[in-house]
Amino acid sequence: MKTFFLFLLLAMLPVAAAPPNIVLIMADDLGYGDLGCYGSKINRTPNIDALAEAGLRFTDFHSSGAMCTPTRAATLTGLYQQRFGRKFDGAISGQRDYDSGLPLEAETIAEVSQGRGYATGCFGKWHLGYKPPFLPTNQGFEEFVGLGSGDGDFHTHVDRSGREDWWRNDRRVPETGYTTDLLTRHSVDFIRRHRDRPFLLYVPHLAIHFPWQGPDDPPHRKSGVSYHQDKWGIIPKPGNVAPHVKAMIESLDKSVGEIVKELRRWKLEQNTLVIFTSDNGGYLTYGKNFRNISSNGPLRGQKTQLYEGGHRVPFIASWPGRIKAGTSSQTVHSTDLFPTFAAVAGFQNVKSDGRNLLPLLFRGETLSERMLFWRTSRERAVRSGSWKLVMTGKTSRLYDLSIDLGETRDQANLHPERVRQLQSAWQTWEDNVNRSAERFGD
């Protein structure tokens, strides 16, 4: 039955058109409340707002992790990142994990798309491996320009360990320019060069991750110097980082506008699924000094935490003529992108922990019920319907998100049986992903 419905969905695609293109734009550390279309009164984001107005804006989308690496692993493979080992609970380190990365056995959406003749390009922050062979060119991307690490100076392209970190495929090739602008230029060029064949374009922007540098802020890092204790950039007023972040967000918005403009230039817009999202929530504060950084709107918590502010993020799906404009409150997850993109490319059956979203995107169908799970080195969480359990050590806190989106009223004492059920479900999930990880030595 599922195969039959998928056949119908694919049959609805324009017969005369080429296979659909896929563009995934992923911001870094962008909070739920950082965009105009999600309530920001500070940041001007006309291009992303226009994408949301013409497409489907989700209010209950969740990254699979509350940090960079975990979400990237899950997005590209469709699997919970924990299936590859515990080091994917958090960000892989340029010190501890410099010689490793996402297992090469992992199947990415780029590899699946290549099987259908897609051109595949990744322009941006990889953070699933710092050097060959763990760069995108060994995970299905024919072209890669960007950084392998978790962050780099937006002007000098030096990572926090003091390494020059700007790659073209599998070689370090220095390039002059502001990171966001360079990634945009390469993305636009990729569209132009591959406009006559189907393509998968993955644009994992570094913005708005620290160092907090807008286009007009000064360079900070130099090659050969460690910045592990000074990784944030030059911030004259640490108590108010927002002006620097605002400049980064508006530069990011400009990038989205340029990419959409290039699709229109070649009349590809109506044959292209465009997704915009973030890898995790934003930082509100950092350490003892940095304040007023990002915004997670009405949500509690921030990046690294498993309250909503750590993983409920913007998500916009646009495909003119295919996706009706509107807002969706359905619960969607990073792992859903792999099976969705695979279905767009024409694959009917792929291994994934996620759901194919095409019935939702095309016809507004309701996704079947499921539980969602999160794990960091410090916290665990599980979501079932509107109920969410957050576990830290031996403490469990239960929230009903339908009436308490800000997670302010712990109801664990009122519903002990529900707490036990969710704890049991989470343990079953962990046992399952841990067994999967054994093949990778974890």
C-alpha cells in the first residue's frame, strides 16, 4: 500500500520536467526566534520570510541533536546519529576526533541521489570529519568547498586549533572572502553549471556559529595560534552580542535570496524542492560574559540543552506549484529529510528512522504517531504526542507541550505512570541504537 501511494505521489510530478532538484540550506545555531517569519522584530530577513510565505512553514520541527555534528549525521543518513556511536551525541572535536569522522560505510542522501544521476554538491561546514578521507567527497558529494571543522574565522578561514581550514574537494585551497559570501557564490555557480541535469545542492552555512563576525567585523584568528580559549571573535561588548549576530543573520538571508534568484533565472524554481532549516537552537548566553546572542522565541533552553530551545528550530519547505503555502504544526524531525529526498529522487524504499514527508508536503496528510528521542552526554529526552520527558541524571521532568510550550510546569509527580512509560520507551530505543553502534566499535 505504501509503495502504491508513493507511486501516485511520483506520478503527480510534472511529466515533461526533468527529475526534481533538491536544495537543502542549513543554518548553524540559528534560533527559533531569529527570523522575521518566526517572530523576530530585530533581524531583517525578507528573503527567508518570502520563502516561508510562498511555502510551508513548520512550527514543530526538531533537529535530532542540540549541537552541530549530531544533526548533520542524522540529516544526511536518515538515521539517529547514535547508531554510529556515542561520540555523535555531541560535536566531534578537532583535538580528540581529528583523525576520524562519520563512518564511510554510512549511506548518505548524496550517495543515494548519485544512483539516480544527480549532480551532488556540498558548500559549507561539514563537521563530520576534519580531513580526508572523512570529507564530503567520500560521502557521495562530487564537489565540496568549505570547512571541515566545527567553526572557522569568517575572514581568515582558520579553525579554533589554528589550522587553515578551507577545502576544495580533498585539498586545502585558500580563498579570499567572507565565508557566507563565498559559499553563496559557489552554490550559485553549481546551479548554473548543472542547470540541465538534476542536482542535489547542500549548503550547510557556518553562520551564525561563532566566531560572531558580521561582514564588517574584523578578522580574529591567525594560522598557528590556538583559539580554544578565545574562540568567539572580537566582541567589544560581550553583554550584547546581538548586533554581530544580526549582521550574520542578514548576510545569511541575502545568501538564501541569491540562491533562489539563481533558480528563477534558469526557470528551475518549479522543479526544485528547497528546504531551509537550522542544525540546532541558538545560544542565549555563553560562559560568564556573553549575553544577548540569539533568540529561541518562547522556548526554554538553548544550544546543547534538550529543552525545546535546544532542538526546536525553523523549518521551511518551498516548491512552487507543488507545496501549498501555509503553516504546519505537525511534528517533523531531521531524520525525515533523507527518505523525503530519496522519494523525490525516485527511490521507493530506503533504510531510515524518519518518514517520507511528501504526502504531508503535497497534500497536507497527517503523519502517523511516533516517538522521538534525544541523547547528549548529559541529558536524555523523549517525545510522545504533546508529552515530553527530559531526564538529567536521576531527575525526570515531564511537560505537556500543548499547554506549556515553555516547559515551565513539571508534571512528573502528577503522572508517574506516564513517566515510567516514557522512560521505558527511551531505554528500549537506546538499547536498539547501541546495538547498531557496536559495528563501529561503540
